[in-house]
Amino acid sequence: MLYHINMKTKKTIAPTLFLIFLISIIYTILAVKPLSSEYSFTPVWKISTVNPVIKEETNAKHNSFFHLGQTLGYFDSEGNISLYKTFPAKVAISDSYFATYDSEAKNTVFYNSKGEKAGTIEASGFPFFVDNLIYVFLPGGNSFSKCDETGKILWSFEGTFPITAFAAKQNHTAVGLANGSVKVLDNETGATEIEFMPGGSDYPVILGLDISEDGQYIATISGHNHQRFVLSHREGNQQKIIYHKFFEKDSPYRTLVHFCKDGKRVFYNFFEGVGVYNISDKSEKTLNIKDKIISIEETDDFTILMGKNNSKYTVSIVDKTSTLEGGFSFNADSAFLHATGNDIFLGKDNSLSKIKVSRE
């Protein structure tokens, strides 16, 4: 009898020991799995914009602009400043062009990134540059013109209601108006291709707007009293709303809306933080960023957001899964942010810095 009990016990213990052994192996494998990597910020260089050394000829293929306080200029990825100017009033600037002007701007001369005269805008109004695109906003706030590379007017948009939002891409210009309507114009002719109203609110007004690079998607934040985010897709000469979200609280100011370059995600700033809608899988996240977003830049691996609250600026890093990976803050009177590759170029008062972002 005792013999049979021992045999039974051994038969029970054997699989138990094997199971424990197997669990131990699995636990060991999982235990040595490395933790998820984190982003690190490594300073590369920092230069002063106070009486800088000007190096007009550099080996860089691309210069970026800076605008800090009442100074402007261009610099390259190695920290060489190729152009530096002070100005008394206002400035419009992009990587391609810049112009200084005052409140009575008329026939404004503009320059390329080398400081050479590029042309004269043949109108009264405020110049506006988006990359190599040239616009002038006309007196009254209802109209604007698109110009060629010499400043000659190609076409004009003359509206009845004030322009409250604006987005320019290479092939299309999108305009949001105070009456809640959105118009998409062909950049070659100025012809209106799309006109629609996102609607849904008691007091319609377009507060934020962007259009995708291919012109197929339009994203807006609109209205007061039932303010909402609306994403629409072009179907022929109509826009079809494919997603919308009402907010629990209105924001009274103009806000930022941004399509990623690949067209897969759209970012928008609202009272709860930063919303990110993924067009590919129809998912949405809200990032806990409370500051008002003033600029969004993209690198190879992530999206960088700069927010501002009084004199405090916050830089936030968001990866391709729309996860907030980290960031940093600083105080300044004026600041800007550019990004390329996996590098951040940060302007702060009287200095420019290059910061490399990497995963470790």
C-alpha cells in the first residue's frame, strides 16, 4: 500500500516540478528583457545672436530662419549665421523670404535668405510667407492675394466676412471665415474648389484650420457654444465629414490645427490639451499638454510641439504612436523652434541652440 502511495506522489510531483521549471525559464527570459528606451536630449552647440560673426558662404545645403525679438536672420545646421538684421516694426519670414514692414505697408520689398532683393509686392497690405509661397493680406481683413516669386499678384480672394483661419500648402490654400465657412482655393488659378460649413455650433466661426498636403482632408476647430473638431474628406467637389468631436468647454482664441506630412495624423489644440486623431486606424488620443501650442515641427521619428504660457515655453516630444515621450521647459521673452532629421534648433532671446534627440 505504501509503495502505491509513493508512486502516485512521484507521478504528481514530476509534472509539478516540470511546470515550476518551465515558469522559471519564462520568468528569467522576461526578466532580462530590456526596458523600453527613452528619449534623451544632447546639446550640440549654442551660439549668441548678440553681435554675431557672419559667415555668408557655408557648406550647408539649407539655411533656417530665426526671428527673436527685433532681430532676424538665417543660420545653418553647423551654427553659422549667414544673415543678421535688426528691424524697427514688423517682419514676415520663412526659410525662403523675409520682409520688414510697418502698419502702412505698401509695395513692400522682400528679400531671399541671402539678403538679396527678390521682388516687390505690388499691393497695400501685410506680407506673409509660407516656405516659398508669397501672400499679402489686404486692408480690411477680408481679402488676400497670392503673388509670384517677384511679388506680382497672381490672383486675389475677396471675401465678405473676416478671415479667421488660414492654411497654405504647395497646391492649395484654405481659408476659414468668421461666418463659419471654409473655402479651398487652387494655388495656380485661385479658383474655389471646395466650399462648405463644418457647422454644429450656435455661433459659427472657424478658429483653427489645416489642409493635408494632398488636399484631400480638411480639419477645423469651429464655433462657440458647442465648439467642435471636424475632420472631412473630399469626395468630388464636396467635403464629407468623417469624424467630429464636441468639446465640453469652448476656447475663445484662435487655435492650432496641424496635419502630419504623411497625412496619417492630425493634431489640434483645445481646452483639455492636444488631441491627436489617427486617420489610418480611426483612433484618437488626448495628450496632457495644457499650454497653448504655438508651433508644431516634425523630424524623422517624432513630432515636436512648442507651447507657451506667459513667459514659459514648453517643448514636448510625441512619437509616431502618438505617445508623449517627454520634453523640457524654459523661460524667455521670445523663442522659436525648428526641426529636421533628428535635430531640434531652438531660439531663445539672444541665443540659438542645436539639440540632438536620440533614443537610449
